[in-house]
Amino acid sequence: MVERAPYLHRDHLHRALHPSFGAISRAMSEANGLNAKIAIFVTNVVGTMWCAYVFAIIAFLGLPAALKPGGEGPVAWIAQTFLQLVLLSVIIVGQNVQSMAADARAENTFKDTEAILDRLDIHTEGGIKVLLDRIETLERRLAGASPKAD
């Protein structure tokens, strides 16, 4: 029976949500060009829940000014400040989690396919070798039964 991992292990998820500086530097070394390196660095830093928490704190620091008379108001603050700041990081984290889940499913599918192919080769009674042997036997019989032209 093939074992399946129904969920991602917590340590893998933890590493994805909190990338280490080693992971960031490895990703940056694979990028070509300064702009790509900057983009990877910013994406890896902003794409963490810790960054979402920091953005939420920054947004809440601006809430009193938004609620004062003449301020932007609560609806505008929620739409323009809080949601934009916090959802940016949360969406990146969500995409990372979905990507890891898709990778895990693809790996499990590959392992399942390998296991099925291995079992077909090992446990199938008969198989290609038996068929080839029978064809060769039939060819010999047919060659022996046919009249020889001299």
C-alpha cells in the first residue's frame, strides 16, 4: 500500500512562512540581475505572517488620525490602509502554502505512479517476457511447419 501525506508537516510549513536568511540568500544567488535579486528579497520578506503583523500594527497606528474630524474616515482607512497593507502579506503567504500543497500532491502522484509501475513489473503474472517467449515459440513452429523452398 502506498503511503500518502494528507497534509504538510508543520516544520515544512513553518519554514515556508518564516524563511531564513539562508533561504533568502540561496534564492537571491539563483536570480540573474540586480532587479531580480531585489524582487526576490522583498517578496521573501513581505511574504511572511510576521510582516503582516507589523503592517497591521502600522495600520492601527494610523487609525486615530483617520477617525479625527477631517480625517479619511473609518471606511477609507479600512479599504485604503488596513486591507492593502495586511492583505498584501497574507495573500503571499497563502500562495506559498497553496504552492507547497500542490508540490506535495504532485510528488505523491509521482510516487503513486512509480509504485504502480513497479508492482506491474514485479507482481504481474506473465508480463512481456512471457509474451515474447510465446511469440518466439510460435515463430519457430511456423518456420518448422512451412515447406522449405530449395
